[in-house]
Amino acid sequence: MQSGRIGPINTGIADIRRWRDSDEVHLPPGSRVRTPFVPEQRPLDAILRRETLEERLAGFIIPVRLSPELGEVGAIRVAREALQDRFRKAALHMTARRSLVLQAAVQLLDHECALDEEVQTALAALLRA
């Protein structure tokens, strides 16, 4: 039984009888093949349960990987002093405007080193008491 608007269901290509080599589709010579699109695979829970704003903010505040060397006594002070020295050396080889920015960074690190010494002195006084 056939409807007037819909053709027979069994229409389509059954086989190819005239095949030529020119029918093959090839890239032009010298072209590179693009990397195919591969969708990112994530667990369904990661898609359906997205992080809340509080969880994302905590991720910005608390570093995922914290270097254990920073917990050693004086490690942050040594890192500040090394960075301050690098900024001083870099400021010598730059234009006046960029040099001012680096000199301001050196002054800021110098102030932080002074504050660090004050904190160490206050902690030592507390421990003596």
C-alpha cells in the first residue's frame, strides 16, 4: 500500500556499478591532514554537577599544588630576596619607564622583607615570654 505523498520505503543505492579512480577524494598535494575533532571525555557527574561559586573561589585562593620547600624556615624570605635581586638586575637593562616599574617592585619586596623581619622578631619575643 502506497501513499500519494510518500514514495516506496525501499528506495536508495543498492550498489555502485561505474567506479572510476577519479571518483576518489584526495587532499591536494602538499596539504596536511587536519587533526580530527575528538570530544572531551568527562564523567557524567562532572557535567551534571557543576562547581558552585564558593567551590570555584576556594580553588583560586587555595593552591592545588603547594611546594613543600616553602614550609621550611626562611624559604619565603630567600625567595623574596632572590626575586628582588633579579628585578634590580633587570631594571638596569630596561627603558626608564619599565625600570621605574621594576624599581617599584624592588621597593615593595624590600618592604615585605622588612615586615618579615619584624614578624620574626615579634615571634621570637613571644617565644621568650
